[in-house]
Amino acid sequence: MEERRIDDIRRLKDKLTNLPREPPLAPRQPAQPATVETASPPAVDPVGKAFDGQNRSLYRQFRSKLRAKLEVDKEALGNAYDRVWYAFGRLMGEAAMQVLPWMERFAEKEATENKLDGMLDQMDFIFLDSRARSCKLETEQRALHHLPD
């Protein structure tokens, strides 16, 4: 039994040591033009560093870039469900842990734009300081009162 294993190991060693120096060339295939149905536009620009929640003063900048990315690359990123998970993927460490309960409860396959907005609002609630949240609320309330009837 042991001799057989030793022979197997020797054969494997011989195969590995006698590999060709250069890989064989694959025949070149002409590039296939992408069809309109299958081609998705390339993503324009990454959001940048993921947000880890350690320095909350960086959240507003992160949020602005993330919201722009979700809008500009909407077609490349996919439907609302895909974009919710993309946004969650831009969070790391403590920040991801704080948003995870929301994701587990609300990130469904049938997610809509409202769910995406809900996730971004939840992130604002978690990561904006209370003073910034109250300023945002006041701004939204003022805008609401100035809407035409």
C-alpha cells in the first residue's frame, strides 16, 4: 500500500517537473460583437474607499459618492436589488455590522427604488450625527412646505 503511494507521488513529481516551459497557445477567436440585449454598460467610476464607520466625519462624502455612483451607473449595476447589495458591499467592519440587520430584514429580490432609498435613509440615520440629522429634517420640512398644492 505504502509503495503504491510512493509510486503515485513519484509519477506526480515527474509530471510536475516535466511541464513545458511555455503554455500552449490557444487558437485566437475573433471578438464577438456584444448584442444590445446582453451588453451592460461599463461602470464609470468606483465610489472609492469603503466606509468602515470609524471616522463618521467622512460619511457625508462617502454618501454623496455612493448616491452618485448608484445613479450614474444604474444600468451597469442592475436593478434596485443589485444596487442595494452593491451599496452594502461598500461598507466594511463596524459600518456593515450596523446596517446588516436592515439588510437581513428588507433586502428582498423584489426590492424597489423605495427600498434602495430606505437603505440609504437608514445609513443616514446610523452614521450622521444627531445635529446633522436634525438639520436635514428641517431642510426637508421647509422644502415640503414650499411645494405647490
